[in-house]
Amino acid sequence: MRWLESTPDRYDAGMRLLTLGRVTRLHDAIADAAAEKPGDRVLEIGCGTGAVTARLAARGAAVTALDQNPEMMERARHRLETAAEPCTSVEWIERTASEIDALPAEHFDGVVASLCLSEMSRDERAFVLREARLRLRPGGRLVVGDEVRPHRALLRVVHATLRAPQAIAAWLIAGSLSRPIPDLEGEMRAAGFEIERGEHFLLGGLALVVGRR
């Protein structure tokens, strides 16, 4: 999905296309799970154009939004400042996901990762997930929404077939593509999270998983 990140104007439309419209439902579900009550402190890893950020802020969360792309972050800031109910209380940090270890330990009630872990290698994900757990207070929750590999063999074949045009386009345009995560729940457990619930969309190829510290 990195080719979309180079053109923020088309990012949201591209996400709707690539997820067959499910991304809006995913964003709503992520915000509902992460912001349990007004005033919750939520760290958002990879805020992109601010779709989830805006939803978290609307639910009363105190959001720390992190992204390594300054253009995307500027678009996210503009989205919140020009909304029907403008929000200027979000803390914006230009930083990579691997740099969250510089943030205070046991500080956040929730951590959110939306469509960004699939851009990482397994080792990178393991590091980010471990560090995310350390940023959470005891009992805090990690909410992940991302591309995953369906568990059932038949669904894997169907999903791979449907996803092929997206993968080819991404490779031709940017020379890179995201990789569906083989076992998101297992990787979260390995990082020390207790899986609270999971929901799957798009023939099992898109998942929302909530874990607790």
C-alpha cells in the first residue's frame, strides 16, 4: 500500500477500493474498541490521513498520533482542524513505529495499529508489538486492524486470487507491497497479549483483533 502513501489525496479512496468498502467499518470498530471512555489516552501507530484519529478524538480520547510520513501527518492534522467539530488537542509525532520505545512506559490506556503492521517484517512486528505492550498500563488494550492470511485453505486460495491485481499494481508502481500477516493473533500472544476478541472481513483477509496487557 506504500504507493498510496505517496499520494495522500488518493489514500482514503484507495483504502476503500482495496478493502471493497470495508475500511470505514474497520475504522469505526477500531475506534470503538480503543476508546472505551472519554479521556482514555490512546497511542495511534501509523495515523495515515487521520481517519481513525478523527474517530478516536470524537469519542473523547486523548490521542498521540504517530506517523513517519510528514505529508500524511499534515493531511491528518488538516482533517481534524477543518472537521465539523474541529479538534486541535491531538499530539502529533513524526516518528517510525520502531521508535515508540522512546515514549513513556505504562502511559496509555490503548494502542492502535491500523493497516500498518502488514508493511513490516515479522521481526519488526515482534519488536513493535512488544514495545506497544510496554507503553500500555496494566489492563490496557491493543487494537489492530490489518490484512491477514485467512486460516482456511480454500479461503486462502480465493483471497490470493482476488488480491492478485492489487499486489501486481503495487509492485509495478512502487516496487513494494504489503504482506498479509499469517497469524496475527499468534504474534500478539507471543508479545504477551491476551486475545480478547477478533473479527474478520473480506473472506477472512481483513481482521480486527483486540488484545489486553
